[in-house]
Amino acid sequence: MSTTHGTTDPGLPRRFPLAFLPTPVERLSKLSKYLGGPDLWIKRDDQTGLGMGGNKTRKLEFLVADALARGADTLITAGAAQSNHCRQTAAAAARAGLHCELVLGGEPGSPPTGNLLLDRLFGAHVHWTGMERRGERMEEIARKLEAAGQKPYVIPYGGSNAVGAAAYAVAMTECMGQLNLRGVKATHIVVASSSGGTQAGLCLGAKISRYTGKITGVSIDKGERGPEPFEREMAMIAKASADWLRLDVQCAESDFHVDYRYLGAGYGVLGDLEREAILLAARQEGILLDPVYTGRAFGALLEMIRNRELGSGDVVVFWHTGGTPALFAYAGDLLPSPY
């Protein structure tokens, strides 16, 4: 890998500094005792800093640097109404002096709350698509901007491409270094998995750092995907990322473990599993999980412990991908009325 300016990591491609790194690794001592199961740890990527933090900030360091290197003046991306990725993209654009166009599914609510409120505060221009396909709308907006003389840079859902996933290959080596310093040998890593870039990067980073434990992605929205197997898609992202990083490392489809048992009533629908996980983490450890991603993934982890799929001899790292602002949009679902 070539050394470039704009990064403190020799050998890495250019980065635009956005995140507070390294993020902490903490032991969940109280919760481990409460559950009577494995030794639980947490990687706090909710603490990356930018715009209330989250995993997309790591990806955006590489994506924004790539956009600037290409002479872009506008970032375009898409997501759900309460998209954590869109919120962090809007914040990154503000920091980098770029315009931001967000393509959001559904219809505008009034007043805006959660991530949507922050999108507006960061100055993003929001396009609502209703039931239309957001990917096609992004390309349409990009063409219109180009015709007007602007230079847009389109970021896929979740920043999940070769460039974005590279950030999580780096993050995995960061985490392994932190655990090694403490003498901790993790047997399992559990993470929410949606657009695939985070898990793809983690698996690539596992190869680089020679991690031999199991990485399990808890699928958040497989039901809304097309016919292409998710594991195959992530293997393709990992390969493209390795090529972008100029690494001779291969990730096979069989390297990816995705658990599809916890889809609940669908994407963004908060149920008993997510509600219990959010309340338990908050009341046992003072840690906030979000209703869509980490609440579902941590709820799955709790079920794995109760079903004895994970036992007292295991050391489990839960990778917290952020999403705190979305809690405020789900207040009525989280707490019974009257509050």
C-alpha cells in the first residue's frame, strides 16, 4: 500500500480526519454477571464523535478523502428516514465544506426528530422518495447536478463499497491490538449487519490480524434484499476492498457468518427483543443502543446466551455501531404511556 498525505497511518490510502480514534474497548462486567454467561466486552464505535458518532464515520474518512481527491463538491447518499449513515454523511460534508444531498425513503414527518433533525441542522438537502427506488433517484440527482456544473460524489447505502469497507479492515486491527494489550482472546465478535460493508471489512481485517474466532453478523433487514446471497455480496465487497488496499488477501463466501433469525417484523420495527436489549444495556451498564441496528443485534446476542449457544467459556465482543439519535424518534415505542 502506498503512503499518502492526510493520514497518520503509514501505508494507508488518504483519509480525511473525522473520527475520535481509537474508540474504547470496555468490559461489561455487570451485565456478564447478570446474565451468567460469557465474558462480555464492547467496542464503542458509537463514540467516534462526528455528529453523535457511529460506525459510518470511519468509512467516511476514506470516502470523503476519495471524493475530495476527485474534485467533488457534493456528497449524495441514501437511506431510511432515520438513517444513521445519512446523518453522519451530512455531518462529514459540513466538516469538509461540501454540499450534501440525502435521498430518504418514506414521507417527511413533522416536526423532524432524531437523525432527521440532525440532517437538517447539518445543512443537508433532503429528497423524499416515498416508495420509489432510492438508488435510481441518487443517480438522477447526480446527473442533474453534473448538468448544472457541479461535481457530485455518490456514496452507496451505508458507505458499503471497497473504499468504505477498508475502514473496517483497519478498525479490526485496531480492536485486536487493544484486546491483545489486555491479554483478552475473543472467541466471538457480534455485530449488526445490514448493507454489508462493516462486516466485510471486519472479516478482511480478521485475515490481516490473524484473528481465528468467529464473527457473526446479525441480519437487520435481509427480508428487504434481493435474491443475491448476502454472504456472496460481502465477499465481493471484501475482495474489492483488498484490491483497493493493494493487499494479497482473499475472503471466501464461507468466511461470512450471518444470523437471519432475528428479523422480527421488519426493518426499523421495534419489538420485544429490541426493547428488552435497549433497556437492559441502559440499566445495567449505562450504555445506549439504538432501536434499529444495535438493539436488534444485542437482543440476538442475549438470545444466543440464553439458548446456550454462547457459554461461560466464551469471550464475546459486541461491536457497537452507534445510532443513538434514533432513540428519540422511537420514544413512544420504547416506554409505556404515561412515561
